[in-house]
Amino acid sequence: QVQVVESGGGLVQAGGSLRLSCAASGSIFSIYYMAWYRQAPGKQRELVASIAARDTTTYADSVKGRFTISKDNAKNTVYLQMNSLKPEDTAVYYCRTDAGTPQFIGARTYWGQGTQVTVSA
């Protein structure tokens, strides 16, 4: 089994910065893909940023130029550096990890429980 734990959320004023971390642990054969999603009250969960093999990254248009995703392969950890935060960035941020285990090396999706980010005006 694979566990995914996020950290780093909190309350920040508009224009401020936060850094989220997501660590995957357990019986991991390989991590194929990691991503950050967010869900605001009354809205659907949306993809914020992702990082795949060879460090290929994607970003939602709403965060391009402000957020940066990166990973530490040795620690099975992905980070989301969030700068110039806006009130509309307020949401619960979830980490998604697609990983294989020794029992099944194909990719399965694992989610963390989320971390709250609140940006005040």
C-alpha cells in the first residue's frame, strides 16, 4: 500500500507565498506521476500542476507564472511553491500520486487527505 501525506497549508494574505509538500511512502516500486489538485467550496476538483517522467510539468492557466511544481525523487516528495497568492486560490489542495508497488508495477492512483490553503484579501 502507498500512503500520501500533504503538509504546508495555512492562512496567508493576498500577495504572499506558501510551499506545499507531499510525501509518498510505503511499498513503492516506482512513482510515475505526481500532481496537485484543488477544490474550492461548491466547485469541482481541478488540476493545478503536475510533474511526470523526465520532469515534464503542466500548469493550470490560472496559476502559470505564480506556482512552481518540483520533486525530490530520493524522498518521493513533490512540492508546490505558490507565490503571489490570490483570494481565489483559496481551496483544499490535494496531492495525487500514480505509483506502482512490487505486487503490481502498473500505475495506481493514490490521494492524500488534503491541506487547506486560505488567502485573505
